[in-house]
Amino acid sequence: MTDTIGLVGVILAAGWATTYVWRFVGVYIGQRMAPDSELLMWVRAVATALVSALVVRLLLVPPGMLGHTSLEARVVAMAAGVAGFYLFGRGIGAAVAVAAVSLFLVTWVFGA
Amino acid sequence: MSGTAYDWTALPHGMRAALGVPGIVMAASFIGFGALVRGLEVGLLAGVLSTPLIWALPGQVVFVNMYAEGAGLAAIGLGVTLTAVRLLPMVVLVISKVRVEGGSRLALYALSHFIAVTIWRVAEDGMDHEERPRRLPWLMGAGLALMASMIVMTCAGYVLAQVLTPLLAACLMFLTPSFFFISLFAGAKFTMDYVSIALGAVIGPVVYRFYPELDLIAAGLVGGTLAYVVTRIGRRKP
């Protein structure tokens, strides 16, 4: 029981608070920005570039089980997903499925 | 949460919207996370609690890894907070889209806890047709539905860890980066958005080589600013 309380304390202090502080700052700033302002356009560009970099890092440095696939397979599968998005009427669900199935097939055919 | 500024009848609509594609994709990631928790032997509780309390997968992965290594409180906190800085621009964008005059600030701070990449994408892709007073409740519903589901999925992954083949697990894990990347294209409205995607993809790996902890922040700030500046001229508001 004390172990459980200790664990909750660790997660609250080192996990929740350290994450929420950035969300808190985000609300503070977000309340003071005019919608459609140029500053917000810049924030949009920053967030977009950041998530794009996150995806590329996951391709180059795959965490956990994703490492059981080759870099080539991951890049081809991601490209197939984006192509699928434009080919299949801009459906996100179908495109994501294309990406995952491509990863499976490429790895299955060519090996990890 | 006081006041009549928000239209809370939108809450169940948001719940339903979240349990489509974003929910399925997220479920795959959290099954993967549950399997990771099993592998690290930190106990199911640490993994399950990190889902509603941290609610951002990269931070959760850092947390359970460092906790498993027996790292100190300050070290874990620093590792997690470095992964969480990236949430700041997303929160700013979502808040500016949902806030209404005279609306409760407490509701904004409560909503912010749900905001991570997926909720930002859900807001960008599916919320624009909602009237402004309905947006915060709509997104809160989406967040609540996803969070409740992902607590279950974390447990499911913990249990499924031994059943999944490595290739199948890899394909499940691949759904999340695919969803993030494809939804960037789906939400792109300006030339700037495409330039941001390209520059982030190029700058990230270069910075990662030298400063692996700062790659995302640097790629976001440098790539985003460049994209903003080079497309500034000639861009018109829609």
C-alpha cells in the first residue's frame, strides 16, 4: 500500500507536473492571442515542423518492436501511406491502413 | 465549471468523433505501450497510471524506462519535461480555437490536460464545423473518451505482450506515426504547411545527430520559422 502511494507520488511529481506545466503555459499564452493573428500562423508552422520531425525520428530511430523492421521498409510504408491519402479520396483511415499493411508486406517479402 | 458560455450538449458528439480513426490508431499505440511496460517489468500500475496522468506517449515511455532503471525523481522529471515542451504550441493553437468571451478559464485549464498530438490533430481535422461555444465541450468529450479507452488498451497490451508476433506488434506501433504524418497533410491549408512538413523532416535528423534531446524543439523553431518567413509574402488569409 505504501508502495502504491509512493508510486502515485512519483508519477504526480515527475510525470504529471512536469508535463502539465507546458500545457498550463500554453493555455496562458493561447488566451492572449487573437485568432487569425500572424503570431498564431507562426505557432502553426512551428507545431507542424515539430510533429514532422517527430515522425522522421520514429522512422530513423524506431522505439521497441518497431525496430524489427528495416529503415527502407518504414520509409516505403510511410510514403505509401501519404500516396494512399491522395489516391483514396483523402481518407485518413484508409491511408493509415495502407501505411501499416505496406510495412507488413514489405517486411514479410524482403525480410527485416 | 460555471457559466453558460459553452454548449455542453456537444460533449457526447466529441466522444463519438474520437472513437473513429483517431481512437483505433491511438489504441494500437497504447497496446504497444502496455507491451513495453510488461517488458520493462515495472508493474502494470506504473504504466496504467502514467496514461491518465501524463497523457503523452513519448513522456510515458521516458517515464517507465527511467523508472525501471531506478533513476532519481529529478532525473525522471527532467527527462519527461523535455518531451513535453513540444505540447506548448499545440495547446496554444487549440486554446485559441476553442475559447469564447466570458467562458470559464478553469474549463480551458482542464481541457489542456487532454491536449497532445492526437487531440491537436482531432481538433484540426474534425472540429472546424462546430460552432465556437460547442468546441471546448466537443473536444473535452473526445479527450475523455480517448483517455478512458487508452487506460483499457494499456492493460490489454500488458496482457497481449506474449501473444503478438514482433512483426504484428511493429505494424501496430507504425499506425501512430502514420496517423500523425498523414493528418499533417490532411490538415494542410497553406503552402506554409507543406514547407513546414518538409523542413521539419530535414532539420530534425540533422539536429538529432548533435543534440538528440533538442531535435524536435529545434526542428520546430528553426523549420517552422523558416517556413513562415519564406511563405509570408504572397500568402493570403482564406
